[in-house]
Amino acid sequence: MFVVVGVTGGIAAYKTVHLVRLLVKGGHEVHVVPTEDAVRFVGLPTWESISRHPVTTSVHDDVARVRHVSLGQSADLVIVAPATANSLAKMAAGLADDLLGTTLLATTAPVVVAPAMHTEMWRHPSTQANIATLSSRGVTIVGPAEGELTGGDSGPGRMTEPEEILRVALAAAPSADLAGVSVVVSAGGTREPIDPVRFIGNRSSGRQGVAVALAAAERGAEVTLVAAHLDAGVLGDAQAHPRVRIAHVGTAGELAEAMTDAAAAADVVVMAAAVADYRVAEVAPRKLAKEDADGGLTLHLVQNDDILAGLVRGRRPGQVIVGFAAETPGEGETLLERGRRKAARKGADLLAVNEVGWSVGFESTDNAVSLLTADGDVVAEVAGSKRAVADALWDEVNGILNKQ
């Protein structure tokens, strides 16, 4: 795991040396980012020796690699220990006047903070407001502990011991159960042109597929995201994640080609994109005008290839393939009945079946999915955010990988 340890200017910095040592001994890649004040307590040679990586406090070093943001982008976990009252205030305000500040703003990884300061500073309303702000943003706060402080004072404000910080930090870190796994995920909705202006499409926003891709990357996988048309803003954190490579496509034919190429080297293939079943047989070279249609317009549609079925037919040994099936059950049949028929036809290891309609499924932040095997067995049911659905899907995929 790639861990960034931020160190701010407090006497407790000497204890952070042991924390870094524990992380390195645990097999993690550790990069220390001290502030200028922190170096007054523990010097750069100590941090470099214990972390086994170069250490700097400046945003102006290693500019070619854009280090002031690349550390945050690459991090799987960020720990700030000790975190002084001043550093907590800067974090809460989003200030980025040094390398640690820019790293914290550039990361999407979990952040764990271990405060250390005198009791009066810890209890001050400003500090407590800053802690509340950071907690509301998802930052994990460890401590402070109560005990003897610098200068003979005693009370809450002592930095929590390194072993406890490590335990909490590892619990907050994302699972790395997909580390080393190569994944390709499709997302969004394809568009089949009618003429240079119009197309046949669908209402898929791409949120579910992007959530699947990002969840895999945050669990350690190397991900290729093949994105058809996505709603604005849907890519979000996936766009900056160092383990996500994005390929943009438009039509079902382009999606099929991109997925087939990417699947050749992938351990897991997930078809989450909503693919147009039909395309226009002949695309008009110019916009079809009303005066040319004589009061009506007839389009001759031909069927697109079944991309999921093609990926299953061309799979290599050990490859896991997952499909999505958006269904609108008809009268007298259930969602699972339709899903089981499709699972049998497709032959994928897992089929995520969800209901869609005018107000469910598409263009929503939530989803409700049943995961079926090729035999039609329900192995999981999950309802909630699309990220929750993605995590449940990867739990099942990881189980399949571990059995191979």
C-alpha cells in the first residue's frame, strides 16, 4: 500500500519515526511529508533513512513529476501525525501553502489524523470546530490521549501511541484484495447515429459503471474504463485515480472493439455499459429534413452484436466475466425470472440484474441489484448507493478469484 505520512511541528514527531518504521516493516511503501517546523524536531536524514525514500518539504522540488499533487494522487492512505492545532486549522480551511497542504488537497485516499497539543489548545472552540469540520468530511481522528505533556502539564492532548495509530489507519484504509488484478469495465450508454445530428441512445448516466471501476482501483486493481457517453461530472474521482485508464467510445461497434482489445489481457471483465441493441442500417450523410420525409420517417434497424456473449465466447482460461442486465419485468413475470433466462443465455460468471423504468435505475444515485450465477443462483442482493452495489459486486468477484 502507498502510504503518505504527514508530520507537523510538534515534539511528538519523534514518535512518528516509530510509526513510519512499523509501516515499512509491514511491507508498505511510505513517503514522509514533513512541514518546515516538523524538521526542527526530526531532521530529513532520519525520515529518509527510516522511510527509504527521498524527503522534502518544498513544492518546488521534483517539479517535473509534479510532486506537489502526485503524492496525493498516488496515495492509498494518508496519515498526519502529529497534527498540531495550526495544521488542523489549515486542513479545515483547505490551505495549501506547503507540500503537505497540496498533498492533502490532491488526495482522494482515506485521511487519518492524530492530534497532539496542549490541553487548552485542544479544548479551544476553534480547534473543536476544526475537528468537527474534518470529521464531517470523512477524516478519521485518532485521539488525542490523556497523559503527561511537554512542560510538565497533564491532560488530553498527548498523541496516541504509534501502534494504535497504525491499527486505526489500517482499518480505515481501503481493502487491497484486488492488488495485481487487471480489470476492464465498460460504462455509460452507446449512441447509434441516424444522421450527423440525431442518434438512437438510452438514459444511462454511466454512474454505476464508473462506481465499479473506481471501487476496483481503490481495492488495488489496475483498471481500464471503457466509457461510452457519460453524464457531466460522472467520472469524478475516477478521472484522477492513478490506477484508472480511460478510453472513450461512442457506438456499440466501437465499444465492442475496445472491450475485446482490453479483455485480451484482463483478469476480470465487467460489462456495465447500456448498449444499444439496434443501429440504423444506413446512416444518412446529412441531416434528414422534414420536407424530405413526406410527413413521416421510417428507419430500417439492424441488430448489434451481443458484446457480452462475444466476450464470454472469447474468454481465456481463468478470466472472470460479469454482465449487467437492466430489465423491465412484464405482466406475470418477475425480475429474477427475466434475469435467470438472460444469465443462462449469456454464460457470464455473474449477472447483475436490476430493474429500470421511468423513475428507477437510470439517472439515479441509487440502485438495487441481484447477482446471479450462470445457473441462476442468487449469490447476493444489495440495495443502496451505486458504490455500495460496486463493492458488493467486487466482494463476489474476489471470492471467485480466490477459488481459482
